[in-house]
Amino acid sequence: MEPTGWPGVYRIGRDLYTRNAVPGEAVYGEDLRSESGSEFRRWDPWRSKLAAYLGKAEPFPLFQGVRTVLYLGAAHGTTVSHLSDALPDATIFAIEKSPPSFAPLLALARRRSNVLPILADAQLPERYAADVGPVDLLYQDVAQRDQPRIYRENAVTCRARTGLLMLKIRSVTQRRAPGEVARLARRELTDAGHRVGAGVDLGPFSREHVALPIDL
């Protein structure tokens, strides 16, 4: 098990792992591996866009010094659980608006004290900003047409220091090419004062998804 350039993330060959915060428990059927007295969970890039991104991007200080995370679109908590492993000292505010998805997310949080689930709509950050406060990292994975606007409003309302937007191309439009959609999203964020890094295509793991690293 070798450390990667990402804090809390390890590698065997091309496979990524996180140290299991709840030993003996798999969250979504992932492989568990014991080594040097610790248990690690394989981080499946076919199930997690963040794993796909970390496997393709060059390491940079995305997790460095992160003590608070605002996660928009937490769903059942697959990726949230790995962030919980990788950032054991951070508080992860997991926003999910679907009650059926929120139930397993809530169950996950009962076993992981650094995950705080919030049943809310990511399009209305003013409803949870008082509970969340300023955040170090804003992570967004929502299937909405106006994804850049949602990111901007959450970044301003919750005073995010840095962020990562998983742009779902076909949730924005069916009519434009993926490259054009990504360029328009970058321009919208840049015009709003954000510094947007190079986008990373998440194929073949997540088709027509582009990860955009963002700083204020």
C-alpha cells in the first residue's frame, strides 16, 4: 500500500484505497484489504466520480488543510464515505434532497461521526448556511441544468475556499457538444471571479462528465 499525492488516499497499482474508518464494514460492496495492522477500502472509480478524478488528475493540494467539506448531491454516501476515511479530522456536511437517498446516507452518518447529513436542496444554500458556516472545500455532484450557478451561490453563501465541480454535461443540455458545455461552464465561473483549473474528462468511468477544480 503506497501513499499517493492526495492526503489520505493510497494506491496498489492503479487501484485507489482509503483507510477504513469503520473496520470490517464495506459501504457499497467494495473490496476490503488488511495491511500493516490497518484495513483499507478499495475506492471504485466506476462508482465514484471523485475516485475517477483522482486516478486521472495530477496531485495538487485539494485536501491539504481541509477541516470542513460541503458536499452537494451526497446521494447514498458512496463518495462521502471515502472522504470520511481520507479526512478523518474534517467535518463533512452532506447535502441531499431526495428522501429515498437520504435514508442510507443517514444510516452511514450514524457510523461515521464526521459526516453530518442535511436533507435540503442544493439550489437553496441560504436554508443550511447557518448550520454549515464557512467551508474549506465545496464538492458538487448534482444533476441540474444550472450547475455553475448552484456552485457559485453555494461558494459565496458558505464562503468556500476551494472546490471541485463534477459537471454533468447532459444535465445541462442535450444539444451542445460536451466540450462546448464545459467551456461555457468555465466561462461562467471565471466571469464570477473564480479561478478554474484544467478540466478532466472522467471517461470511461463516467461518460460525459468533466471535473472542474475551482479556487476563489
